Amino acid sequence: MKKIIVASKNPVKIKAALQGFQEMFPKEIFDAEGIKVPSGVNDQPVGSEETYQGALNRVETAKLERPEADYWIGIEGGNLVSEDEVEVMAWVIVLSKDRMGKARTAGFFLPPKVIELLNQGYELGHADDIVFGVDNSKQTSGSSGLLTENVMTRLRFYVPAVILALIPFKQQNLY
């Protein structure tokens, strides 16, 4: 059994990591565990660079804290801001003892009511909870799930990027 350490206690990120590994390597058995580590960036990262840095900080810290694992994974969501629009995306970084893989999720745009709360300083999950009248959406459906009525949950949003970040591990002869 191979051990995956997820650099978050968020159950959606832990499930996404495990599902991505299971889909990419169906003949192997994995166990995923989440640990709490700091991102080292703002609670609501803005821009691809800050979001990437948050994922990298998380995964490197997880590797230092749990060096006995086989894989470490960091998933960091962030916002790309341009004029009056905000696009939501996330970076995924996977490390092993000798390799790194990384990928970005697709993106989608937030509605004006959510952007208004972000501009007031709210973190996206809290803004979503206020607009949609729910609790703790960032550990369940997330923005994507709320906006699509769970057609594209946060889990479903993250898994493809986890799979894409695993390409260097699947195609080792090419990387």
C-alpha cells in the first residue's frame, strides 16, 4: 500500500487526491491522510503565481513533516482577478521522493454578488456561504457545486487536475 499525505485536512481535497491516484494507477492500493500545514500565502490567494506558491509551500511542508510517505500533494485554490471579473481556479502539486508533477484546474467566473463580498475582504468559501445561505461549503460542494447545482462539485473540479499532475509519475520515461 502506498501512502499519500495531503497537505490539508479538507475532506474534499483528501478525497480528490485519493480518487485521482486510484484512477491513474488502478492496480495499486493507496491510503490518503490529510495533515494541517500552512500555505504561507493569503487565505484567499490572488493570481496564479500566489496560488501556485501556496500549493508548493503546503506540499513541501507536508513532505518535511511526514517524510515516510510515498507521495505528498498540495491543492490550493485561488482567484484570478481582472477588472470587474474573478475567475476561480486551483493548482495541484504532487511530490514523490524523486519527482514532481503539477497541473491547474479549469476556471470559472464568479457572480457579482460573490465578487462584492470578496472585495469586502471575505474569503471565497465564506462569501459563498453568505450568498447561498449554507454552511461550510468549502468542505463540501464548493463554489463550483453551488453554482452548477452540484453538476460540478468541488471534488469533481479537483480530480482532473490531480490526474494531470500525475502524468510525470505515469510516464516516467518521458519526464
